[in-house]
Amino acid sequence: MAAASIPKTSWADDVDELDQPKIEDYVDENGIRITTEYAINDEGKKVKITRKIKRTLQKSVVEHTVAERKKWAKFGKERGNKDGPDRATTTVGENVALKISAGNKSSEPEVTPEQNIKTELAKAGAGKVVCRLCKGDHFTAKCPYKDSLAGLETADLPPADDAVDAPAPAASGAIGGKYVPPSMRGGASRPGESMGRPGGSREDLPTLRVTNISEDTQESDLRELFGTFGRVARVYVGRDRETGIGKGFAFVSFEERAIAQRAMEKLNGKGYDNLILSVQWSQPRPDGR
């Protein structure tokens, strides 16, 4: 008697067993878990995918609450199963390392043309870019204090003097570039007489007393600042004898009193090197020195 055939309850029972995905999961003698499965790729071809996973024990320091939670017994439908995920219901993916950086190239500011010029000057050995007004690290045309110090650039300059930057003429008797003492140069009328000065002696020069300057201010800085109004004859910065640090005051002498008066009017109360300058006429000492 032929065995009675089992009636089919659904048309899905006619699906070929080969079309159903098969997963083979076992552990070899080396402790490597091998998972084999069959799938259909995007081109409609059936492919075989084999994954080999080697488990290594790594110890890490975690919160005590996390360590206690890992010791909890499974509950519900997972009650009584072994520790770890169930391969039949859970797919374990690969660990993805996330590297967080401080920023990306798209968020970095673009290099400005001014920064390119500074870089080229530094490579050429031209030195650091310093503003002539506030001594900052930028060009004078880009100075944020340009409005308050506008008088430095637009001040009425005196007529050019042909002898300002001209070197002192050597005596006719100088041979081979030898040193000629001042008493023998063209400015002296006879031996033993010092060279003449347009404004008279050093004590007779119009001198300004500049206070509230920073301790890092040099003679060259003040000469450049006051030189925009006219020729500066002498600059003296008060310094400590032991440390050499500036005391916050200086004396600037001009050849002409009118130029000194103009410089005092323009610079008194103006900002320089993050400080407010105080420029006044220098008063002689009571002892006459």
C-alpha cells in the first residue's frame, strides 16, 4: 500500500530548497569560528560567503556596573542559553573604529593674500612685518588704530633737506678712506673746533619728554615714530643700569623747534604699543645739569 502523500497547505511549500539561504557555523580545531552562507548577489548569481572569526581574550577596565550587568542570567526565551549572542538570532558585525579629529579641511579658514605676502617675506629673509604706528604684526595700511594715529601719515612734512641722509664729506686730505677727526673735517674752521650743528649745541636743541612708553621700546622705534615729522637729532631712552629694562620715559631732540611743536601736538595723548603717550617739553633740572 503506497504511503499517503502529505497534502500541501501552501504554494510556498514548492520553493526549491536550494533557493533558501543555508548557514553553516562551526569551530575548527584551532578555535576559529567559520561561518558559511549562500546568497544571491546583485547580478542574480548565487555566491558563497565564508567568514572566519578568531576570538581572543582582551581585558579592559570598565565601570563596575557594566561588569555586574555582564554577569546577569538570561531571561525570557533566552533563559538557559549559553553566554554571548545567539548566532541564530543575532548577527555580529565588524568593529568600526571611529577617529575623531579636531576639524577637517573644509572648516579651516582660507589663507588670505596678506598672509601669503608675510610668508613670502619670511622665506626671503625680510624679517617680521611690523606696523609703523602701533608696532603690531600687520601692515600699516591694515592698522586698526589708523584713525586715531592718522596724523602720523598725513602730517605736514617739512621741505626735504639735501643734507639729511647725505654722508659727511671727507676732508680733502683724506687718503685711502682713513679716519678724519671732526676737528679736521670740512665743518670745522680751525683745528680744535667741533663741527657746527644747525640747531646749535646739543643742550640748545628743542627736546620733548615722552612718558608712558613700554619697557620694550627701543631708540629706533621712537626715531621712526617721530621721524615722520622731521629730522630727529637725538633719542635717549631711560633704562635701568643693572637690568637694562626701560623705565617708561624717553627724550627726543629735533633740529627745529617748529617740527618739535608739531610732533608734540600730534602725538600727545595718542595710542602707541597699547599705551597712551604723554609728550611734553623737556624742562631743565634745577641743578642745571
